[in-house]
Amino acid sequence: MSALKNLLEDFETATGLDQAPGLTGLDTSLANFFQMHQTSSDLRHLWLAALTSHQWGRGHACLDLAALQSDPAALLGWSHAHIAVLPKHLSDAASTLPWIQGNNSPLVFAQDTLGARLYLRRAWNAEQNIRQLLLQRIHLPIAEPADLQIQLDKLFGTDTSMQRTACEVAAKNRITLITGGPGTGKTTTVVKLLALLIATSSNALRIHLAAPTGKAAARLTESITNALVNMPVDVKARIPTKTQTLHLLLRMSSHNTRVQALATDVVVVDEASMVDLEMMARLLASVPATVRLILLGDKDQLASVEAGAVMSQLCTGELLRAQTVTLTQSYRFDATSGIGKWAQAVNADHPSNTTAIEALWNAAPDWLSTLPAHPAMGPVQHVTRLQLQNAYDAKFSHALQYGWRHWLSLLDGASTDTQASDVLRAFNEFSVLCAVREGPFGVKQLNVYIERALGFNSVPWYVGRPVMVTRNDYALELMNGDVGICLPAPNGNLRVAFPGANGSVRWIVPSRLDSVETVFAMTVHKSQGSEFKHVLLVVPAQDSPVLTRELVYTGLTRARENLTIWAPNAAVLFQACGRRILRSGGLGAG
């Protein structure tokens, strides 16, 4: 029996629990593997190895040793009862780990201005590659266009906004970060930026647009297309609208792990906050240092599903301070509008934000009570509450039928491309976004409830079934996050309509879709890169570590016009808004 297994059994005995606290089989197996190959008599070393793996699984690039000493409960997401039995002086033992010797060691100990940290080798390599490739870009000389200010004046006139600043910074650098909340004009800025680069270049530019998911890619294509409407004809012809997923752009698949240099001059990546540590390292290695790379995103949104908080750390750190521009003026959410007020209050970094959120919550009317008198949901960017205790309430069915009333009216007989396009657009007018997957207020159960509430049969495939792709399928050119609707063919056979390029529709027979799930409700994580006319944001009645300020902010800002919040226990909502995601990593160091 391994030392760690004995240690965990002692832990269970000490706490009275019947299972180890938070450590997965992978965490303990990793520590056991280290112990077999490099025996240590200090049990703290086993704990540090397991905790480093534990943190990687929770999205951290490393184990922050200072935070482990000062606030281990918050760092690890454990209860104080769990923390009480951790070995003493864990942080002190890190520098004496027997596994941190040599370039092939499975663990890496690092110390800099951010403090002492312990990494898995793969995370350390990814972080170091990112840093080195960024430094290479920063120090590579670049000639400033001679007519830069003239071209900026043509695009912006006397406007001295941060959008102009972003374009100027990007014209002078090979790497630029443009961050800002929803509606701050990131897409408009990048279109003007591309127009600027085209105008100041003596050669035709090869431009590539990319996003982390199919949904985010489709959204960027739509946004670029709309932003080009007011641009000169000659500029329109030279700015692409087609957006690829990062996997396609980088030619990544389970069979191809080789990094290939892109033949390009400018690469724009939207929703960069969703890009994890290893994907960012791959991106930077694939885009030559001589190429301009523009990263767009909202540093305050949820971090990537996989490990790392690259966008946030780079935007707030010292490494790219001169190459980072923050857009602050929202053209979508007026500061006095309902959604605008909620976004500001949730994102405020001061103790009084909970008080402000409670006041907004108490002022929000019940959504269902507003429907008879205000069928259009009231003013734009209106915020309401759904005052129900569970999904079994008949009022829940009424709310859903109202929310999707336009979409439901289009389903009958929708068999042509034009009709399918209308159905796909109408489905996105309303969306149910959940904080969690499991439980009565989670995605899995709510999808079952919603199917019944809308009157759909509980069979695998039916007309109207919305599905989300959960795994990249390169043969079908479907990416994780793509959403389609099951509709009838003219002969009555079922097929699934997915959005195609330039407003087209792609039809796939259900039997070819191996990795899809019903998506009346989706997690907030899956909704990133999307926007909906009306969002129903569902906060569970029980607290959970995933309930954070970033999650609530991301969920509510997916709403373009109207937001309804369903929080049967308002205290859970308030507590979530006071909890931040602080992922450990070293990219913020100078």
C-alpha cells in the first residue's frame, strides 16, 4: 500500500469522511508514480505532487505556494475541515522536492516577482513557450508606417477614442491585445484596424480570422460582415469575413500534433479569454513572429475550460502592458440600462458591489407578471426575475413557451434552406443559460423539463430538437459548440440544419451525428462567444465553487436586449458575485 494511500486513509479517519477531499484518482496516481521512481521519505512531497495535479485539473497553471500557505481553503476549493489535516509547512517543503532536478523532472519549482510556484512539466513548458515567443515578437523591430497618422485621420477624423488608440498600437506592434466588455466595439475596431493595415501596406495582405469554438467563429463572421457595411468597396473586397476555429486554423487534430507555420500576414483571434495555456502556446508557435497577431477578448469573462487564464494574466500583467488597449465605452449597454447596471455592479471590484446587486435584485419585477401588460418585455435591456422555486411549476412552461414563441411558430413545414435559416435565427432569440450541469437547476435536468414543457416527444430525434456538437468532427466540418436544429426534409425524413458560410445552411442526417446533446439549456461556459436577444440565467439554489463573479457577468452579458434571472435562493447569487476566479500562473510577472 502506497504512502499516499495510507495518508488519505488517515485523512478520512481524521475527518470522518468516506472519501478523499477533492483529489482525483489521477492526482493520487501521479503522486504514487513519482514515489515509485523517486522515493521520498517526506510525505509532504507526495501531497505537493498530488495538489499540483489537483490544481491543474481545476484550471490552474500551477500550485501557488504563497496562497497555499496564506489561504489554502480558497486556493484548493476545500472546506476548512479538509484543510485542517493537511501536513504542516507544505510550502516550505516544495524547494526540497527530489523530483525537481534536471530538465526531465515531472515537476518544476519556480520563483519570481509573483512568488514561489510548483508546476507540472507540461504546464511549465507551455507557459515558458508563451513568454519566450511573446518576447521574441516584442523585441523584433517593426517599421511604423510613414502615413500612419494620415490614415488614422481618414478612419477616425477628430475621434480620439480608445478605438483609434487600439488601431495605432496595433500598427506599431506585432502583438496587440484589445480587451473590453460586450458592446465596446472590439469588432468595429478590428475592421478599422484591418483597413488601416491594408492602407499602409504596399503588398496585398493575407488575413486570417479565428475563434476558439464554432459558435464564436460564426459570431465573428456575422459581426465582421455587419461592420463592413459602411466601409469603402475596395476595402470590403480585401477584408475576409470567413472565420475558422483555432483547431482548423492550426490544423490540429488527434492525428496531427505537429506545429506548422501559417502562411499569413495578419491573424485576428476573437474570444481570446477562452484560449487555454497549451492552445495559446500552439498558436504563438504557429504564427510566425513577423506576422501581426491581434487578440480580442474580455479579460473579465470566464477563463478557458482547460488550464490557464492567459488573456486575463497578459492584460493585467507587465509583459504586454504597452501592447494592451482596454475599450471602456459600451455602445450596447448604456450605463443607465438594466443590463448595463447589472454588468457594472457584478464586475465592480469593491466591497459594496454586493449591496448594489441586492438593490438591483429587489428592484427587478417578476418576468411573468410583466407579460400580459408588456408583451414586448418592456424597454430594451430590461432585467426581470423569474420567481419560481422549481421547474415543475406550470408557470415555467408558460415562461418557456413565451420565450420561444417565435421559434415555435416557424417549426411546422420548415424544410427549405431559407426556412431553416429563419428557424436557426429565431432559436437564438431566447436562451436558457445554466451555471451548472447537474442538479435540479442544471443543464441535464432542465433540458428534460424543457422538452416536456414545450410539448416535444421523448424520442431520440424529433422536429425542433436543438443539438450542440460536443466534439470536433473534421469529416463533417462541425466543431465543438456548433448548434443545429432537427427539421424535416421535403420527403418527411429528419435532418439537422447547421449554419453555413455567408448565411447558408448545411444539412446533416442524424445518424452521422455521434457527439451531440440536446441544447434547450446550455452552460454559461458553452455560451461564450454568443449573444441572444433574451437570456434566462439560471442560478442554482445551492452554492457551488463554480458560481463566481466571472460566471454571472459572462451569463448576463450574453443578453442583447432582455435578461431574466432565475435564482430561487437569492443569497447564492449574491455570494457568487463576491467570489472571483483567481487562477494561478506566472504570465503576469514582469
